[in-house]
Amino acid sequence: MKVALVTMRPKIANKKANLEKMEKYIEKTKADIYVFGELTICGYHVKDELRDIAETVDGPLINHIKKIAKKKNCYIVFGMPLKHNKIRGIIHNASVLVHPNGKVDTYNKWFLPTIGPFEEKIFFDEGEELKLCDTKFGKIGLIVCYDLYFPELCRAYTLMGADIIICISATPSVTKKYFETLIPARAVENTVFMIYANLVGTQENLVFWGGSQIYDPLAKLIVKAPYYKESITTCDIDLKQLEFARANRPIIRDIKSEIYHDLYNLSRNINTK
């Protein structure tokens, strides 16, 4: 399975230009799956314009990307503001996976940072569902940026049968060291491939560091994109490594189900005090 990590600098609130740029990257390099960063289609610091940029899953933007995926016989993962299909005025910070056969899977970011320069809860509604995506290569779980800090999501995907977890991100340089600690940790604690795609460039007071990367199920770095530079970086991953990793680090086998009940009670106690 050939993966292309696209570390892109999107233009703020310019959906047309960003879509054209995505298409050029896909035309430039042959791969089975292309992974772009969080909110690639519009940039991160968009604020009130998000409501105008957002589309539904059956809108023209995703329909256009479906045509690209079909033409190139590939999977495409990217971030966008996604309108709720039923409730007007509700939008999510979404990761979208478009299949070559036209199928579309979406995941809405669960954890929305709202502190300092981050204002996501002002504009987005929180996600409540996990989406495990069936592909011809394996099962893929989707998360977005700050979700990485909450290990329960990746563990849940692992228990659902995930082989790969893709984290799309808009991470500024001040948090670089945290993400580069968490990505390999999530890989080895779940014995899954972790694919991480970040934005790059400056948006208002945030500097995104790029550095998109992939770790194998034993936390070995497979590939890393350059820091602070637009790029497309490719590598091959072999899903047969999962069996070897899980035999040598049988974490899934050794999980004790009762601990999740205990954690639920502990978290309830914290939230009610």
C-alpha cells in the first residue's frame, strides 16, 4: 500500500484554490491513498466564514473529489467544515475519506480545543461517533488533531479492528514536541500503523510545522516530511507487519475489559464533583 502524505499550505477561505492545489498534488505522484491535513480545503483560521464554506457530504466539493478518486483509482483523506445533513446551522470539523468507487466516509472531530488561539467550540459541534472505514487494504480509523491527546479513541478503533489510524492535523509549532511524542505512543500502545498529516505555513499568529509522518505498529518511524515546508512524501507500508507486531507486543490480547467499566465510574465521579 503506497501512502502519499501531502503537507500543504492552504489559502485562507479559498476553497477553489485549495481544491485545485490538492488535485495538482494528486496528479503529481502515484499512490494508493493521499492524506491531507485538517481543514485543508479552507485553512484553519477561517472563523465566521466557515459557515459559508461548509458543505454537505453530497455537495459539489466532495462530488468533485469523488471524480478524482475514481479517475486515479485511489483513496483521498482530507479535512473540511462539514454541514450537518439534517440540522441547519450545525457544522463539524470533519475528516473525509473518499473511496475510488465513490463511497464516502466521514468522521467529525470529537475534541475541540477552545483555549488561547484555538476557538473551535465557537464554530463547530462536537462529534459523537467513531467511523471505521473498510478499504481494500485494511480497516482505517479517522481522528483529527487534538483527538490524539485522548487515547481512548485510538484504543476504541483498535478494538473495532483498525489496522491503520489516520490523524489529520493543523498543529502549530508550540505543540510540535507533544504531537511527536503522542504519535508513536498511539502506534505501539495499539499495535497499529499511525499516519499523521499536518498543515504547514503561517496563518495569523500560528505557524504550522508540517512534518507529516508515519509510524509502524512497533513505533518505528517509517517516513517523515520536512518541517516548515510544503511537500508530498510517499512510502509503502506492509500490513503483514501487524501480525508480527501483535505477536511480539500482545497488547490487544492482554487488555482487561473490566478496566473500562472502572474508568467510566472514575470519570463520572470527577464530572459530578
